[in-house]
Amino acid sequence: VNPAAHEAYLLGRYHFWKHIVDDHRRAIDHFERAIQIEPSYAAAHAGLSMAWQKWGSQRPAPLKEFEPQARAAARKALELDGQFSEGYAAQGFLQFSYDWDWKGAENSIERAIELDPNSLDAHYHYTVLLMALGRFPEALTEIQTAEQLDPLSHQVQVLFGHVLYRAGKHDEAMLRLKQAIDREPRSAQ
């Protein structure tokens, strides 16, 4: 990978995981720059897909307005590398967020984990899906894996807190959410 493209990609990931409203727009810009430098960089396309999805979920405009960009980027990531974990994670997030295709989303995300058991994106989004489906014991296992992969992520702590809260473990949830606030008080979450 071209070093300049990879640096832009890493900056995109940095801004994406901050989960501060304007940072998702910055993530989009960095992923697009990585793609301009190296159009065949599947990771940048997958990142772009997820950044468009997050950006769309934080705007007052209808979520569907951002769907074409997110879908095209995920499709391109998998076109470029059909064995790329993050491409499947992005596809699964689309199936969950836009299509409400729970089984399809689960299959895509499980494929992402099969391809890369250390994919933070896949474990994080699998947690979101499992939590939405009310499968809290499985969601707790997935978020614990995500935490092991990135123990300093405030966003992982936010999701951990949400899962614990929804699972009825309110005291533990408050501790996790406090940790998240301490790590990033400006977060939109």
C-alpha cells in the first residue's frame, strides 16, 4: 500500500472511532483522500462505507440520503478483495442499518470475524446487532472481545455500557459509561 494512502486511511480510522459528530465528516475526507491516492485500497473503501453510515446517522437529513455512498463503498471494498474482513463488516452494518436484514447482517459480520478474528469493526458491529436482537449474553461476549482489541477506546466503553444497561446490569453500566466520559468528554454518544 502506498504510504501516503495508508496514512490517510489511518487518519480516517482515528476520526471514525472518535465518534464526535464532526469527526465522521473528517473520516470521510481522509478515506476519500486515501482512495484518490490508491483507488484499489479496499480498506479505505470499507472505512468510507462505515464513515458515511455514521455521518448519516448523525445528520438531521434522512438516513437514506447517505445510503448510496455507503453502499457503493462497501461494494467496492468487497469487489477489490473478496476476502477482506472489514468489507464484510461494512456490508453487515448496511444490512442491519438500512435493510433491517438481521440474518444477512449476522452472516456478513460472522464472515468478517471468520476472516479476521481480531477485527474491531466486526466485533463492535456484531455487538450492536446482538444487542438490538436482545441477545445480551452474546452481545456481552462480543463487546468483551472488542475491549480486548482496543482497551482504550471510549466508544467501546460506551457500547459496553449500553449493553450492560440493556441487560439490566445498571451499576456496571454506569461504571463503563463514566469511563467513556472520562476518556472522551466531547463524544456524541
